[in-house]
Amino acid sequence: MKNRIIEKSLAVGSFTTAVALAFTSLLISEDHDIAANVMICCAQFLTLTATILGIDYKFTRQ
């Protein structure tokens, strides 16, 4: 049970970091655009979040 709480906390922290990076990039940019390197970083954090929560992004036939 304790390990699951740590996993969920890490997933929430990772998601929050991705959102914070995106909004920070929007605020800093003069033309209010998210830079490509920030998008890649956000994608990595969101992939980490999905992996921790056990979301499988592979499409399989049943």
C-alpha cells in the first residue's frame, strides 16, 4: 500500500511539472508559443506519469 502512494505521488508530481513547464513557456515567450524543447520535456513527463499509473498506449486487437 505504501508503494502505491509513492507511485501516485510521483505521477501527480510529474503531471504537475509538465503543466507548469507548459504554462511557464507560454508566459515567457513573446508570441505566447510553447517552444519545441519544452513540448518534448512535457511529453516525457506525461509519458512517465502514464507509465507509473499503468496506462498502456499500445493498440491491440482482441
